[in-house]
Amino acid sequence: VRHDDGPDPGGPAALVLAGRAWRGGRLEPVEIAVGEDGRIRSVGRVRDAGRRHDVGDRVILPAATDLHVHFRDPPGPTGVESIATGTVQAALGGVGLVGEMPNTSPEVSSVDALDAKEARVRGRAAVDVLLYASPGSPSALGALAARAGAFKLYLSPTTGIDRPVPPEELPGLLGRLAGLGLPVTVHAEDPSRFLDPRKAENPAAWNRARPPAAEEAAVERLLKAAPPALRVHVAHVTVPSLVTKLRSAGVSFEATPHHLLLEAKAKADARFKVNPPLRGPAERTGMWEAFRAGQIPCVASDHAPHALDRKQGPFDLAPSGVPGVETMLPLLLAEVRRGEVPLPVVLSSLCDRPARWLGQPMGRIAPGHRANLLVVDFRARSTVRADRLHAPAGWTPFEGREAIFPVEHWRDGERIVADGEFVGRPGGTVVRPDFAPQPP
Ligand code: DOR
Ligand code: ZN
């Protein structure tokens, strides 16, 4: 046991969690002292504890942050999810904070819409929620920025977005956003490179219709237009060449579990229709290699469930999107167990970097961070099955894959998941970024 992580300020801790954690390049026994304020006070050996919870040789991990979900609340006529149902899946999947996207109906592009959305989080969310806004009218941008957690820009049409940002307006908009200080996520596909997607009838054709070139062109345009002061992040990158390009430009980005693990098949139905599309083996393998080498700063689920009857209906009419918030970390922990990716890579890209991107004091087991923690038993492998998940949509694109679900999930030192069941209360709050220096 190491003792060097920090002055225990003395007095009994409210809680001590004892188990193993990843420290200094290996799994070691630790005791994590949590204060009354729900923050980690020290990591090391603790003398006095009000309450001690010992998980033996199970592994304590920081809870993940999922930068990108569509809980679609208010659900509109076709929605199958809500803040309440989505955040329970997040809790069970080891995600302690979600970034909720604004492409609902109505779109979250005004302070009123943001107020309404906040009211839907209060008393209903199992984990914390950061709310993205769409930039509405230029004159209202400042008021919106004072309340939102981040902005989302769509450069192409997709679910709920008929009018993407026109190319000629992009530089001016990015310039205005740069002065506001909030993180800005961009859906980067260039619709001028699409080949009549209405004719596509399966996921392989969808990939050809919204090709990698559309993503490359949009990122090119974004990099040209983005002022240096802008905190800009590219959503769901699917193309290995863009990993290189964005890394050398110093721009943040994410990859999704579906683009890392699944390929576009001609013999699949519209459950596998998603924007940007699933790609072929070359891109998929390249993205996985980049991921396991630690070159993907963030992994986010882009959780976007749609009703099964619409996803199994005619391909051209089916909405794009796949659920994934509950399976993101469990699928990747199973890959860790198989030796396909190092644990610290998963901790960095699912826990640490996304939380830092959103200015949140969580994602590491370190003094000052929120005690948002998971307990994982790497021997407890299971198989993803839709009927064992908690998505009201009732299906998953990851059916049959191996996963390791967290056994416990603690939020600010309070247990919200025990024995893999949600036992918490809907105490999640709306958070906003704080880019003052965070605890180390
Ligand atoms: O597949 C997608 N679904 N891509 C998006 O950009 C939006 C999302 C949704 O909202 O369903
Ligand atoms: Zn999305």
C-alpha cells in the first residue's frame, strides 16, 4: 500500500473504500477515504473511518463520462427514451456523467428550451447531466452560453436536424463561440460529398452513400475555420486518417464503441444504420489499432435509441442511431480482460479525458475528485443480451458480445448500484464546466 498520495487532513473519513486500483503502472491494494462532501480526501492507508467498505481483490475504477448521448427528452412522437430511463442505463454501465445532446423536438436552442430541459433532469436523473445547446439566433448566444454546458454544431443533416450550419456561416459562428469559453462539439460530415443516401438499402450501402470522404472534407473545413481559442471537439470520428490529422492539429475528438467494434455489412438491417455510418474492415481495424495505442482521446457512446419496429422496417425510412450508454464501458472492460487494450487506455479515454474536456472534477482516483467510483470484478464476465439491458427500446447492436458490467457504482460517496442493480435515488444534477485548475 502506498501512503504518498496525499495528506489525509485528519479526522474520521465519512467512508473508506478498500480494494485494488490501478496505480503506478499496476493494480495495487488501496484505501480511498471519502469526506462528508463526497470528494476523495486521500488515497493510501486510512486510520479512522466512519464506515469501511471492503471489496477485497475487486477493482475500484473512476466512473466514466459519456460526452455524447441522445436521451431525447422531451421524447416527441417517436422517442423511446428519457432522462430517467437513460441515466439508469448510464449508472448500470458505469457512466457517472452524460452529455445530453440538443437535437430534440423542440431543439435546445433557446434559454427557455434549456430551462425546460433542466426541469426534466431535476428529480429524475440517476447520474449527472451536462446539457448541450444548439446555437440559436446570434443575439441570444451569450444568454444561452451563460446557462448551457456546451454547444453542439451539426454540419450535415441527421436525426432531428434538417438545417445544418451552412458552410458560409461556419467561420463567423465559430468566431462568436470562441469568445464564450464553452466546449463545442461538431458533427463533421459534409453533405456535398453524400451520394444520394435515399437509395441506400443496407449498412454497407449507407457507408458508400455517406462516405469517409464526407467526414474528411468536413474536418478540413472545420480546421480551417476554427480560431485557436475555440475549445473544439469532433464527434464520432470513424476514419484513421482523421486520427492523425486531429492529433497533429491538437483538436479533441471521440470514437464510439460501435465504430470501434462493428463493421458495415450488406446483409444487416437498419438497426445498424447510424450517422456517420459503420465503416468497412480497413477503417474499423485502423480505428481499433489507434484506440489500443492510446491515440483516441475520448470514447463516447452516441447513445441514440430508436423503436425496434422502425429500425426493422424499410431501410430508407428508418432513423439513424444505436443505443450504447449501458454497454460502452462493459464492452471495453471485456477487451481489457482479453488483453486487447490496456486498462490505462480505457481509463484515460472513458474516464479522465472526457471529464477534463467538460471541466469536471471526476475521472481519476485522486484527492479532490468526486468519489464517483465503480467496483469491477474482472472474473464476472457476461454476455450482452437485449433482455438483460435496461433500454426501453429493447435492442442492442452488441447482442452476444462479451461484457464486464460494474458490480457497484458510487456517486459522491453514495452507492447507486449494488450487485449490478440500480439502488440509488434520482439525485443527478445538471453540471456546467469549470475550467479553473482541477485537482491533479
Ligand atoms: O445516428 C445518429 N443518431 N447520428 C446522429 O447524428 C444523431 C443521432 C440521433 O439523434 O438519433
Ligand atoms: Zn449524436
